[in-house]
Amino acid sequence: MVRRVAFSWLIHPVTVLGLGLLLLNDHYLKAAHPSWLTGKLSDAAGLVMAPALLAVLLTPFLKDKRVGPVATVTVGVGFALVKAWPYATTTASSAWSLLRATEFRTDLTDLITLPFLGVAYWAFRHSFSAASSPAASSSAAPSSSSAAVSSSSFAATGGRWWRAARVGVLLPVALVGVVATSAPESPSADAVESIGGALYAGANEQPYRAVDWSVSRDGGHTWMPSAVPPGYQEKVTQPRLSDCSKAQPQTCYRLVRGELAVQMTTDGRTWADDWRLSEEEREALYREYGDVYNRDGQLSGRSIVVRDLPSGGHVVVVANVRDGFAVRDAAGTWTRIGFPATSRAAAVPAPALNDITDSYRSADVLFAVGIGLLFAGLAATGAAVAANARAGGSPHWAWFLVPQLAAGPFVLLFAEWGRTDPSSVLFAFPVLSVAVTGFVALLCVLVVTPIAMNRMAGAGRWLLRTAAVFAVFAVVQTGVAVAWLRHGAEHGLTLALISLVVWSAALATAAVLDHRTAQPGPAFQRRNRPTTT
């Protein structure tokens, strides 16, 4: 009873609406329309959805209707502590960041969303009343009439399957929705200035903060917090897309739109790259930061300044939005320095490109192998099941597809999530995806294939022909994976969809060839020989 109520609460339209609003707000509205409203909207939606999810998790421990009040009060108290007590805020951020980089903030104004717990509790009461109604009880009770038993059991079974399907979809989505909250607000390098013998670097914390400044008086070697540069007006001063040395007017630098690159000219006419990050490196940064919603806008140069040094030569400083600042010293060496310390934030160094590109490349390769094993295993098992059925065997061996369908997609879902965040414990899932999908697929194929071969005539020809088909499509799958990796490996869903098409074609080809080779064998024919009188 309690479990049915908890699951009914989770799939209640109000709870589903809260979950949908939470996902939409965290992964689109906050980035596209940052405001006070979108900041509070996630809190309100989470308070509507979280108690139902907690109730489902509590059902093994609470066996009566107290699960609703306990879940609601627990969520309310936890939310209030995180928003009002800095120690609780820090603890919650650290715990959540084990799964995904997350930062909670102490903000008493967020407590105005607590009344939305009343909406969640109303959904619980509605679910409890529906589950306790005579109609719900009678659906599970036996009937005296056999016809009534048949119809009522059919309706009850259909209802249970429908509820189970909804819970099976919504429960993992709710878990992902709660954990995969929007990433913490991140700094953005927006301005660089050369004023009064010093270099200034300005960054703001998205989306509400004003620009905070750092200053360097030694040519960009060291930086310290600073006030606003003299004469700088944030709303009036425009980003500088190019700048030149005053001592050498023909030596100029310009930003490349939509890229992390700077070009240089020494004659005023011919431009050449002086510094550039490759597309692979930008892709690695895009995935490392996890909060970039506009790659060309946030992983590109915003403003540039050139400062001549009294000792000769010049220094160039570039504001690169999400990647912080880059400095070119007098010797011509470029260095990504990240974000210097300001009056309101500590220094944040730039991530080392070699480390993150190697980590992501390994995770991408493992993810591609896991995708290939999943679909190849499903296709091979399906081919063996179909051949077995065509040779007169039982179609119930199709149940061997269930372990792969149950384990593979969920493991690969977390692998896709983990490969984008090396700091997460889920970063191990690409390795796990290869192990789990490969083992399950191999087990299913090794069990079903001998059964199919035992029932058919020409089993050897069928095995060789099917193996040849799968070898050809394995080459195609490898080519698809290599192309995906070379083009940045940005979207795992793209690889999954193409792989699905490839192995569906492999299964269809094997099925066409089965018509010629997968015929009932002698044992089956003897067992099913028609009797004569």
C-alpha cells in the first residue's frame, strides 16, 4: 500500500510538472534568461518534486502513511538548513560535487519558496486518497464470477504495467534531475585595460555581479585585487578587438571571432596566428567547465590590450571569457593564467590542457567501445533468437535481450554523463560500460547461439554467414566511431543513434540470409512429424 502510494505520488501530474520545470529551468532558462525569477524557479520546482522522490527511497523503512509527512518535512528542513546555515551549505556542495560539480549558496531569500512544499503535500494527499479508494482496492480483490475475474484482472494488470512503465521512466529521470542541477555560476573574463602605468583585468561572476578587477604593475607577471581602473565606465567602455604597440605602430594584434586565437602583424597588412588553441583543446575546455552554453561566445576572445614596457618590448593581455585571461610576455611566450584574485574571489588557475585532453580522449574511446558492444550484442542475440525461432525453437529465448536492454542503456547513460566531468565519481563509468555491456552481450550470445545451432540444419553455414555479416558491420561501426572521435566526440547521442542504425542493418541482413540457412533440423522434424492413422 505505502509503496503504491509513493510511486503514485512520484508519477502524479503535479510532481511530473515540477520535474519538467526543474530540468527546463536548470538546463536552459537560467543560461538563456538569467534573472532573479529563474534563480527561484528551480527552488520552487525542486520543493514540489523532491519529497515524492524521497518518499520512494524511504518506502523500505517506513511502512505506513507517515512516509508523506516525513519526506515533506525532511526536504523542508534540509532546504532551510542549506539556505540559512553556511556550514550546511558547504557540506551539501561538497557531497553533491562527488557526482557533479555543484555549488549551493547561502541565501535567505530562497526561503520564500518553502510554501511550495504545500503543493507537494497536496499531491501526496491526492495520491493517498486515490490509492485508498474502494475502486483501487477492488481492482486487487478477487471476484466471484470467472468473467469478472478475467476482466478485472486484465484491467488491474494493465494498470499495474502502465504505472510500472511510468515509474521506470520517471524514477531515473527524477534522480538525474536532482543530481544534474545546473553547474555553479562561473567567472567570465570580460575586460582588459592599460591605464596609468598598470594592466587591469576585469571579470564578473555570472549572471548578476558587477566587474571585479585585478591589477599588475610588473608587466603581467603578478596580479593583485584592485578597485575599478581610473576613468573606466562599465556600461560605456566597449571591448577592444584589436590593439597596437605605441612604440611600434606597425606591430598590432587582433582577436579571431569565435575562437581562442590571436593574430599578429608587423607590417600592418599581413596577419598570422601568434597564439591559438586547437578545436580539440577548445572541446576539452568546453567539457571541463561544464557550464558553457555558447561555445563560440564563451570560449573566444572578448577584449585585448597591448602595453609597452619601459625596458623595451611589449606585453599583450587577452580576456577570453570563460577561459580567463591569457598573457603574452615580452619574449613572445603566451600563458593562460586563468582568473587572478579580486576583492571578492580567490585566484582560479587555468586547467592544464594536456591533462584534460588525455583524460577526455581515453573516456571517449571507452564510451565508443561500450556503445559498439551494446548494439553489437543486441544484434547478435537477436539474430540467434530469430534463427532459433525460424528453425522451430521457442521464441521465448528473446528474454535474453532483456539483460542487455536493462543494463546497457543505463550504464551508458552514466558513462555519457561521467565522460564530461573527470572530477565526478561517474568518470569511471566509461570503463564500467565496456565491462558490463561486453560481459552481458557475450554471455547472452554464448547461451543462445548453441541453442539455435542445435535446432537447425546447416548450422555451420549459418554461423559462418552470420559471423561474416557481423564482421563487415563491425568494420563499419569502427569507422563510425573513429569519425565521431575525430570530430570532437561532443554528442554521445549522435554516436548511439548512428550505431543503432548500423546494427539494425546488420540484424536485417542476417535475417534475410537466415531464410536460406536457418531451416529446422532432423531432431525438430522427428519430434514434429505428422502422425498417420
